[in-house]
Amino acid sequence: VIGCTNCPWDIDDAVMRRFQRRIYIPLPDVEARKALIRNMLKKASDHNIKSSAQISQIVRDTAGYSCSDISAIAQEAAFGPLRSLGGMDDIRDARSQDVRPIDLSDFKDAISKTKKSVTGGLRAKYDAWEKEQMAGGR
């Protein structure tokens, strides 16, 4: 049996005993965020984020965000060029060459609009749960 939860401390002890292995997957570290950002940029049709300094800036700015959060940030950033065209009529009438590439400002704007889904309090709760599991707790 395989299970997954965002709130492992809410699982009944009798159920938890049936899971011999418990794996806590932390938020992505610097290298994981860098790989995630690079992979997402490879899938983007057109972007101006070419330098390692620009990627490093995005990686720094996404510290504390989950993989899902970073994916949402990338999706939001991808809409930046369309939003810069104007309203719906402008977008509808635009040709592909009218749409500028995704740039660093699109990511900065997306990051500023995206809340972290894992708060400091929740991270502390995860860390406490992990320590309890490693100590042989429930």
C-alpha cells in the first residue's frame, strides 16, 4: 500500500502502523529549484532568460516555495507577455510576432503575486513530525 498526505500527523495510529516506511519530502533546495527552473525554461517557446545570473536570481527568489508553487509561478510568468499586449481585444488581434519573449520581470512579477503554500509554522510541524518518526515515534 502506498499513501500520500500533506498532514501525516492527522493519520490514525492504527493506519500509520501499516506504513512501514515514511518518507518526508522537503521543499526543493537550491539545486532542485535550479533544475526545475531550467527544465521549465526548456519547455517555454520563447524567453530571454539566458544567463546563469538570471536563473540564479529566480532560484534565490523562489526559496521557500514548493515545486507546485514554482510551477504556478512559471505558468503565471508565461502569461506576462500576453498581458503586456493589453486587453482581450488586443490579445485576440495580436500576431505571434507581436508577443514578446518571457523575461526576468515576468518571473519577478509572478513571484510577487504568488504566496508560499508552506508557511514557516507548517514547516516546523513537518520537521517535528520527521524527527518523531526518526526517533521511533508513532
